[in-house]
Amino acid sequence: MTRLPGRRLRAALTATAAAFSLTLLVPGAAGAATGTPNTPTDLYNAFQPCATDPGAPLVAGSDWGGQVRGITGSTDPAVTRLTAQFRYWPVADPAQVTTVENTWARPGWEASAKLGLAAGATYAWQVRTVDPANGAASDWTASCYVATDDSAPSAAAVVTTPAFPDGQWAPGGAPIEFRLDPNGVADVAGYQYSFRDLTVPFTATDGDRGIPVLHGPYDVDPPFGVRADFLGGPATVHLLPPAGMSSGPVTLSVRSLDRAGNPGPIVRHTIYVSPTAPTVTQLSHNPLFGKPVTFRFTPNPGTQAISPTVSYTVTNTRTGRTTVVPAGADSTAETTLLLNHPLGDLLDVTATSANGWISSAGQWGHYLDTTPTITSTDFPADGAGTVGTPGTFHLAPKISGSEIASWTYSFDWGAHTVTVPADAHGEADVSYTPTESGWYDIDAWATTKDGVQLTDGYYDFTVS
């Protein structure tokens, strides 16, 4: 059964029932005193234009199939409220007519109602406009037809990939061909697919004048489904894995959809794609904190032979910064990056080919120690100081002192911190006088002139 997400659908139906008061035909009491009601137009069934051919009814789940709409109107422009009256019956038993109405229809806008349809039957329905002020009614519209189907496909689709034999590694670099087969289910109309989790296949929103807009897997951009070559037939798609999923085990989730949009069982098909990462080469000096480093990126030969690389995406996984670097005519590229993470920088570099393939990531990284060097001749780490004796602690950076603006420190396990400016060499001396014997600790870190807080460090000492 094709459906909106459950909560949204239930909320929509509750709001419709509360706002429009779907009841058996009861003449309204408001509206214009004169005017001729117009026959409704823009008839929708299951959020799709209704089917007027009794030999080709719209196929929908009983829930969505029972959602009907039509635009009411009147020749009197002063009318602000009308009644949309709907009647429906099983085609197999036309005498069983049921009527519901929307007593708050707005002229020129879609008025909706909910028909109580049973599964596995075909229904006809019509709608007309009634002026509640004088009881005048328009002609009934031509009949619309809907066949209800709440039965999902009984078997999972079969997925094959000719270029990727089961359990074997194969090169990437080009859209992957997936062949989808209905597995003998005769009413399969299409297939939904995703490299991630499958979502609700169909949703609907209101467009101009409340005319519904159905969003399905086949017609959105980019699509996440494909129609079968014929009812009960196969389909073929050529798909590019999303960024970050283009090497190693690559899994596509697939399920078939019948004419009503009912989804079949999910099948997951895994292929094995060889790495396609570019080569990352450091061209300049060893990385220094806060200094630029130049890199060259070279495409994977396999992907380059299939489709030339047009750009590289560089992501610093420490900082989250992303840079896109255009490739040159030979598909290589060079760029200079400022490296200033306190722990060192880690880069992931992917190559994008002209055909849209996004490679696996080439990686580069280095570790950086930005903890301070803390020393004290008054309270040596391997000795003991004296209670009541003031001591000096020297704070020095392991990186260039010209980068350091200040130092922050604490002697009381973080309960009270003090910040002092750094000297011309990026260093600082701080004083402390212990008031009792025992173990002590100084925790300190530097902050750069760019406002980057470096890694903190500790110095333990004893007092007797």
C-alpha cells in the first residue's frame, strides 16, 4: 500500500476530519443566497489525477485510494463557503452508494474527503458542488475509477551486476550497472533503490490551490527508483556510489513496487570495488604549526583511463575544513594549505571524474605535539620543595614562540585558572607558593595569536 509516513498521514486525516466535518449529506447553513454552483474540476484520487476510464482504473492502496479531492466554485464571487459532496460505490454493486461531504469547501481550492474503501475492490466516485445557503447543486462530475490493492509483491527482487561477479573485486571509476528482476511477480511496476536506507517511496504535498503534488521514486531529481520495462518486467540502472562509499564492500538496497506502490521485501546486493584513491604528495618542508604546506594530487591510473579527473576535494578531518581544487589539463593539481590543528592535521583527498565518479580517499597526516615544556628549579619534578617557599615555573612552547600570545595555567586542579601574556619568545614565568605539604600539579596551555588553544600539559611536584 502506497502511503505517506504514518504520523504525517494520520495527522493529515485528523486535521481534515476536524476542519471539514466529513458527514452524511446535511445541508449547510452559510454561504451566498444566490449564485449557481459550478461542477467541480481538478479531480484527484490518491494524490493523482483520477482515472475516468472504467477499463483502466487507478490502482492504489485502500487508504490512499480513498483520499479524493475536487475544486468547487460558484458563479457568485461573493460566495466564500460551499459544500463538496462526494458519492461512491463498488463497481460490482452500484446500488451500494455512500455519500460524504466536506462542508467547508473554499471556492477555487481543492476540497478533500476520505472514502471508506475496502481492499481488493474497484470503486467509482463522483463529486458535485452544493451551495449550503440555498441548497442549489451543480451536476455530478463524470465518474472516476479506483481499484484498491493492499497486497505487497510476494517475492523480493533479484539484483545482478554483470561487471562485478559475486565475491570478487573489480575496478571502479564508472557508473555501475545493476539489473533488477521481478522474480516472477506479475504486477511489479518499478523498483526503489538506495546505497543507504530505503525511505518511504511516495509522499505528497499541496501545490497551487491545494492541487496535490505526488513525489515518487521515479520522477524526482535525482531519482531513487526506476520503472519496469513493462508491467511485471525487469529494469536496468547505472548508478554512481555516493561520496565515501566508492570502494570496498558497496551495498545497494532494492525493493520492487507494484502498481499501487506497495513495496516488496528488501534485498541487499553487495559488490566489491577496488580502491580508486588519488596519490597525495607533500612538496614543501616538513609541516610546522601555522605554516603553509604545498601538496600535489595525482589521479588513480584506473579511473583516469575511464574518465579524466576534473577536481579534487580536500577535507581536513581534524578541523572539518573542505577545499575543492580544480585539476589541470593532465588531471593533476597542486594546492597550498595552512596547517594549524593542535594535534596535527589529517587530510582526506578524493578525486571527482568527468563522469561523476567520486573516488575513495587518499590520505595524508602528521602528528604535532603542542603541549608545553614546563620546568622549575625551585620545585624539581624529581625532588621536593618546601612549604611556604615561593617557586617559579617556566612555560615554553614546543612550536615557534612567535606564534604564542598567552599562557593559561592552574595549580588547583582546574578550579581556578590564570592567563598571562607570553614574552617575545612565546614563553612565560609564573610563581606559586604552596601552603601545605603534599602532591601538586600545574596544568598549562598556550593560545596562539590566531586564537587557537594548544594542547595542555601537566607538571607534577611534591612539597614537604
